[in-house]
Amino acid sequence: MYRSVALKVELMRSTSLQAITAAVVRRAQRQGFVVTAEIQEELTRAGLSGDEWKDVLALARPSLRLRQGRYYYKAPLSDRERQEQHQQRRIGRAVRDLVRQHRAEANRLERRELARSDFIQPVKVQTEDHREFTLLSRDLSTSGIRLIGTRSLLGQKVRVLIPRPGGAEPWTFLVRILWTCAVGDDLFENGGVFLGMLPN
């Protein structure tokens, strides 16, 4: 009997906390943010202890973001935003893997303990009109790549094929070239941002 009563009490508390969480999220959406005192105020209004504000925050975590002592409303992501985040995570993992493999190969070949910070190697670039060139990558990050070659690719959307050690199929990235600058006679540096990855 006591167990049954305890379960009912816990269920009522859980339901109340969910209702309070919904009220706190609505308040944050309306105001832009909430503070701890306002969460405690919602709890007190519902007849619960203000000390349970951390439980409310745990339930509201997907909708609130802490910044400088305030809990700001965080709108749910759209399908497109979720896809973009997923794509960026995939690109980030692939780039980190590339850099790790490149550094391991450089260390093996050059017998150096210190890894390179640059990502310098020949890569294939395919343009939208199906021309293919070999350029030199300059550096690599999770957001983009710099390429050095004999032509400007400004504004173009290109495929960049980066070889993997051991002769495996290359990584293929879709890249938008955002800027180009001349670095010598008939020599250009092209800066691009990753748009996505393509299947091998």
C-alpha cells in the first residue's frame, strides 16, 4: 500500500514538473531568457519547493541554453538545419581522419616526431564542366581547404578528391571556392568552403 501511494506521489510530482517545465520554456520564449529565480517562482506557484529548479532545468535542457547566468530560449532545429549539422559533423570527422592519416604517413616517411601543421599534397579537382586538374592542397580545416594551382577557380563549385594512404578510394568533397589571389606568375591560391561529401 505504501509503495502504491509513493508511486502515485512520484507520478504527480513528475507530471507537475513537466507542466512547470513547459511554463518555464514558454516564459523563456516570450522573454528571450529566464533566470534561476524565475524558475523557482514557477515552482513555488505550483506548490513545489524552489529547490527543485535543477530538475526543471534538466527537463528543459533541449530548449534552453546557459549563457552568462541566463537560460536563453533555443528554438528547435528544422529538418534542413538538422541535415546541415549532420553534414558538418560528417565533414568534420572525415577531415580529422584525413589530417590524422596524413600526419601519420608524414611521420612514417620522414621519421619525424613532430607532426606537420599544414596539409600539403597533390589533390585532384574536378570542375562542373568535367575538366580535371591536379592542384596542391595548402591547408585543411573542418570548414574548408586552400588549394594552389595555375588557375583561378573563383565562384566555382568543384569536387576535390583527396587520396588516402594505402591506395584506398579517395575522399571526395564538394567545395565552393569563395576567394582567389595571385601568389606568383600564373599561380593562384584558392580558398574554398566544404558544402558536403560525395560517395566514393
